[in-house]
Amino acid sequence: MDLQDVRYWLEDLELRKKMEEYRAFVIVGLCVIILISLSLMLCHVVGGPSASSYTNTVELVYFDTETKTIKLVKHEYPAIPASPLAGKENVFLASVYACEDCPKGAIKDGMTLEQIKAEGMFIAWLERIDPNATDEMALFGEGYSYRLPEEDKWYSSADPGYQKIIRDLYERCPKVRVCLP
């Protein structure tokens, strides 16, 4: 189809005649589209409201490796969550999962590993966040390390040990579910 064919096709639709007849509406419509496009581009360039400018309070699950208990701590996102207890080097974020549905509200402050298992859940791994990690580092998965609750060896997300933790999780539970407090 060449340009001449397109012209004849448009003339057959009488679109050109209608556009000439309603020229003012066409011009106003194009101006509106251009203004909306420019304002969207300006919003992106200047910054405008973004998801990072809003905070959201959630309850995070931590595990104390010394007392072997769960700690529930309120946290405001988007800040990077660190240890909830000042001066405690043995408290880490805990990823709690279940092979089927998670019992709602079953995760409670002070629970032990046995109590978590009794509710049909388990801690898949603990997560340690470097206190010097920046938002940019977090975006690329840097500054985080992972380990099993029963072990002391930490792995980065690029280590084969971490890949084995993830692989074992999905082999244990093909339909794994994240459990929240």
C-alpha cells in the first residue's frame, strides 16, 4: 500500500472531509493531547509525586537467634529495615512460609520455632541487611545476606548456598505461601 492508496482510502472514508468540516475540534483535540503529553513528561523530569514519597507502616517478622523467638516490629516503608533492637547483633528479618495456606494472624510476638511449626509454618531463611546499604544497593540486591535459622553461614544472593536455599524451599513446597503477621 503506497501513499496514494492511503489517500484514496481516507477519501473513501470521508475522514478528510469530516476533519476539514470540524477543523476547530480537531485542533483543540490535538492541543489537548500535546498538553497532556508535555505535562506527563514534565512530571517525570521534575519528579512529581512518586511511590517513594509515601510511607506505609507494616509489621515485620524478626528472629532472635539468641533466644530463638519471633519479634514483631512495626516498620515504616520505604526505609530499609535494620535490626529492631539497638545494640542487638543477633536479630534478623525472618521469611516465614507455609506449604499450604497461611493461618491469618498466627505469627505472634515471642513464638518459638516449634510453635511456628505447630501452626504449619516454617522460617525459610533469615535476612541480614548491611547497615551501610543504600537504596541503590538494595535495588540491585546488594547489602543483603541470607542464612538458614539453624546455621551460622551467611550467603549473598549470588552465592550457590543461597540458590540452594531457594531451590530447597520450592522442592519442599511447590505451592509455597508467604505468611504475614
